[in-house]
Amino acid sequence: MSSPGTEEDIQETEDVSAEEEATLHELFETLDMNKDGKIDMNDLTKAMTNMQVPQVPGHAKQFFEKYDKDHDGQINFKEFVKYVKEHEKDLLSYFKKIDTNSDGFVDAGEIVESFKKLGVHIDKVEAEKLLQRMDTDGTLKIDWNEWRRYLILTPSQSLHDILHYWRHSSIIDIGENGLVPDDFTETELKSGMWWRHLVAGGAAGAVSRTCTAPLDRLKVLLQVHGTKNNNLNIRTGFKQMLDEGGYKSLWRGNGINVIKIAPESAIKFMAYEQVKMLFKGGDPNKELGVVERLLSGSAAGAISQTIIYPMEVLKTRLALRKTGQYSGIFDCAKQVAKQEGMASFYRGYIPNLLGIIPYAGIDLAVYETLKRHYMKKNKNQDPGIFALLLCGTISSTAGQLASYPLALIRTRLQAQASSGSIKKDTMTGQFRYIVKHDGFRGLYRGIAPNFLKVAPAVSISYVVYEQVRTAMGIKMS
């Protein structure tokens, strides 16, 4: 492999001006973090982070696959110059397409219009935020040099990639119901790419829920049977499950929890699209604000929960069953219907519905706040995947904390047959009963294993989602 400054490199770069070659040498040396005369993937990733260059998942890998011509995992100066020359042509072509009035500058209006052609609708405020990341002189207009400097290490349609990835960060399954569904562009809706994202998200959810199922079952056990007098906690809860049914019993209720992902996701997606159209008032180009997205997502969540709620009840009953009580999902449904009537399939429905707004509202509000805080502290740099996952984990935890008492009451109502007692058969009756016997801390019983499963659920879900996304040919572009 040649190093910078050899005769071979000089021949390759002879059509580059001395001034430009010096500039490229300076950039090359900045990227060559270990100063060995070559850029490897580790160099590129570290350098782009230091330079605050926005990155999408797999960015460095894609860069090397395209420009490491001899596939040795390193890029020398000759390969780097060739990349810049090719890439500048693409960037200039794209700049001219966006600069619709050909005045040599790109403003917010032109960005809004250009994204609309790509099937992505953004408002002027969002367009100005994008401009601020490139705008070095504070004019809220960008010239060719600002454009080139910002995007020289990113894909040709980097703005679209970043915005696309930004809007698809919410698909990660954290083991609870994500109540504000993902936004898809018009292009994705027309091409059918949306269903691939849903399948990838469903697969990720299935694996992450299965891996964290023991913690989920423990949570349900503590919610229903835990009191301040019986010393039921994480350690004794696991021991009780193992003693009663062995290791396999830790996954009771997981089958139906995985099965309900598909109908729930599909119904939620379809409902979300329909409710969004109501808010848009027939104008498909209208961009929805945070409150409108929250209301649309909450309505979609309420609709999907209403339809699949019997599966939620069955999940709780199966998680709490004793060895040999039910032979499977259908046997459980048959026995509940026969012994308690069809109304039992909607026990706990009201607190479940009431929990949607505080969970979704706080989750979305905290997520957006953390994201804005990150950008403010990092000079409008786009957060990487780990920052977004951290924001999602914290916001989900905050949402769960606010809605947990309702979730606990819902689970307790789902778990029991109707007794005819107002004290225990209603939401308010359960609330009073818990506070009277366990105090207000009783409303948060089981929250520890619930929080313990968030971090592994997020991590597992992301890894699986990326693998399935790649296998299905879904590109973040």
C-alpha cells in the first residue's frame, strides 16, 4: 500500500491544483488518527466524531466498501483524492438541484421544496435547523463551500439519510407499547418499504421480549401477588417461579406476548395514518406538530389496544398460571370464556386506556427535550445511535413511571375473575384497596424488574432490528 507523497500518488493527483492538494493533505492527516499514512475504519469513525460530522448507522463501513478499491481495510492518499473528486461531482449536482433559483445559495424555502420532491415534508423551522448545521457565517443561507465542507465525508444525499434515520429512531422495541408509531415518507408508503420496517421492528420486538420474558413475568407476579407482608421480591419471586415450574416456567405468557406484536403493529400503523389525515384536513403536505403527533399516536394506540386487548388479558392469565392449569393459549381462552364470560376479556380496559396519554405524552416530551438539549450542547450535531437509544430509554422510563399505577391496577384486574365486590372489581376500588393495605408504595410494586428489562430490551432490539433491516435490503437513504 502506497503512502502519501509517492510517485504513484503524484501521478494520480497531477490534475489537482497545488492549493487543493494541500487542503486534501490537511484533511487526510486529520482523518489519519494514528498517523500511519493510511485511514482505517477506526480512524474514520473517531475523526468524524471529533469533527462533528453527522453519521448514520454503518456510515464508515459503507464508505470503505465503496472507496477501498483493493479491499485491504485501509484508504491511502491516492484513493482518498479519487473519492473526493468523484464525490464533489455528486455534491455539486445535488447542490444545483436544491438551488432552484440558481443564485449560488440554498435557503430554507429551497430545502423545504427539495425535500418535498423526495417525498419528505418538513416545515420551515426544521429546514432552518438543517441550515444552521452547515451555515458558518450566520446568514441562514449556505453557499457551495459550506455545503462541500459539511458533506464531503457523507453520502451524496446525506440530508435525506439523516432526516430519514431521525424519523425512524422510534421503531426500537423497549418491551412496552410504543404509542406514537413511526412516520414513513410518501416514497416509502408508495413503494411498500413501510411493511419491511414493520417486519424488522416486529422481529426485533419478538427477540427482545423473549430474552427479557423472565423479568416481565416476575413483574406481573409482584404486581398481582406482592404485598408488604409476604416478602415477595426479585430474589424470592424468581425462587418461587423456579420451584413451582422449573426454568421453562420463566417464559410463561411469552408466546402470546410475541404473537400479538404483528396485529398490534399493523392496526396501530393503519390507524395512525388515518388519524393523521384527519389532522391534516385533506392537505397531505401539512406537517404535523408534536401535539398533533401525540394525539394521533394516542388515538392509534387506543384503537389497537381495544382490538387486541383480549390477548393482553390472556397474556396475564398465562403468565400467572400454575403448572398444568392450561394446556395452551386456546385452552386458556376457552376456560376464561366458559367460567367468567366474554366480559372478562376486557377486565382492566379502562385503566389501560387512561394510561395511554400520560405514557405517550411524557415519553414523547422527554425524548424531544433530551434530543434538543443534546443538539444545543453539541452545536446542532446530529445525535448518533447510542445517544438516541439513551434518549429513548430515559423517556420510556419516565413515561412508565408516570403511568405505572394505572398499569398495575390494569394487571390486577386482568388477573382476577369477577368477585361481585366493588372494592376489588373496579379501578377506583383497586386503588383504594392497594393504598389502604400497602400504602402509596404499593402502587409501584414490581417496577424494579420492569426497569431492569429496559436497557437489555433496547440493546437487543436495536441489534436485531439492524440485522433484519440489512437482510431485508432496507437502506437508510
